[in-house]
Amino acid sequence: MTKIFRRKAAAVAFTALALALAGGGIAVAQPAAQAPAEVAQPAVRAPGSGSQPAVTPAEARKAKAALAQGPSALATAPGTVASAVVTSGGTLLRGSPEAVSATRYGPGQYQVLFNYNVSQETFVATIGTTDPYNVPPGGEISVAPRLDTPNAVFIQTRSSSGTPADRPFHLVVAN
């Protein structure tokens, strides 16, 4: 009789442990709350809430012309990088030959255009200065592929408090 109770107790303990683990896994898999809009991709956001500006027909023609130029074969080889240094006003100050132009759309919104498709590449940006001896202003920066423009990168800069603000930046596109 004692042996039967031990086996049942072990089975009940094992079952309780399995249910606890399964229940814990389910609880972890469920998000605590829906992600706030500010962490959603720019394309998913509602217009006017930090989404990317629409591509104008003139910009589409400019992007198509830049793609027609094409980069050198070395520029698109794996392990190479393209770079751009852009002023807070949206001027392309310097960079690799593949960086064609920069555009400022509004407070803290920029586009950098390249002469090859960068939509599947890796983007790294940092707030930086446009001269060699100054400390960059504080703030935040984010990068994303430009909507409807495969050879452009969209950049947003913000102040440290999170409000859109014009900041100079350095951008690297790694192949």
C-alpha cells in the first residue's frame, strides 16, 4: 500500500512540475502589453507620428538615376563599406564615392542616397560632428531602409529628451 502511495505521489509531483513549467512558458511567451507606437517600424506608424515622408516623383527619378550610375565592383564586394558624413542641415559633407546625396525632410528626418541597392545591407549610424575637434551634441539616432527607394537609407535624429532634433551624423553601410 505504501508503495502505491509513493508512486502516486511521485506521479502527482511530476505532473504538477510539468504543468508549472508549461504554464510558465506560456506566460513568458505572451507579451505583457502591446508595444508602444514609437518602437514600431516607421512604415507601420500612423502618418505624422514619426513615419517616413512619402517619396516624391522627383526623388524617385533621382534615385533611379543614381542606381543607373552604379558603383564599382569593389564597392559592393562583401566586407566593404560605404560611408557618409551629413550636417544637421542635411548636406552630404563627405563620404565614400557611393554616397550620392543627402536630403533633410524636416526636424531630425534625413535620407542618404547611394548609387547601389542598400536595402539588404547593414546600417550603422552615430551622432557625430562635421569638424574634427568638437564633441558631438547629445541625442539619439535611428536608421532604416528608405521606403520605396532601395538605394537610400532613412535616418531620424532626436534630442536626449526624445523630441525630433537636427543633429549631424556619420552613417556606415556594410556589405
